[in-house]
Amino acid sequence: MITYALYFSIGCFALALLFNLYRVVRAPGVTDRVLALDTMAVDAIALLVLFGIWEGTAIFFEASILYAMTGFVATVAYGKFLLRGDIIE
């Protein structure tokens, strides 16, 4: 039963990644693109966790934590760049 749930959730998150990719390309503003990229990072983290459950290894969980930290820093840096025009003061 868990395998069917994993297949379904992997499919849902992969579809969400495709929808977010469309939003990155066709968004009306830059802020919408930043939000779509951040949502893509969250979906990628969820996919890494699901692959970790599927394979039964802890390496995917560690990779998801690293990806979450870099995704957060990248989103904050890009938001700061949009507001001020520079990242480092």
C-alpha cells in the first residue's frame, strides 16, 4: 500500500514542479517568478524525501536538508537584491 502512496505523491510533486516551471516562464512579474522558484525548491525537497523513503536510505534526507538551506538562502538573497539592488552592503 505504501508503494502506491509513494507513486501517487511522487507524481503529484512532479506535476507541481511542471506547473511551477510554467509559472517561472510565464509569470507577469519578477516577484511571481521568485515565488515560483521557491515553490520549486520546496517541491524538490519533497521529492528528495520521497525518494529517500522509497530507497530506504538516509542520504536523500541529508541532501534534502542541504537543499533546503541553500534554497532558503537563495530566496532571501534574491529578494534582498530585488528590494535594494545589491546583496552585500
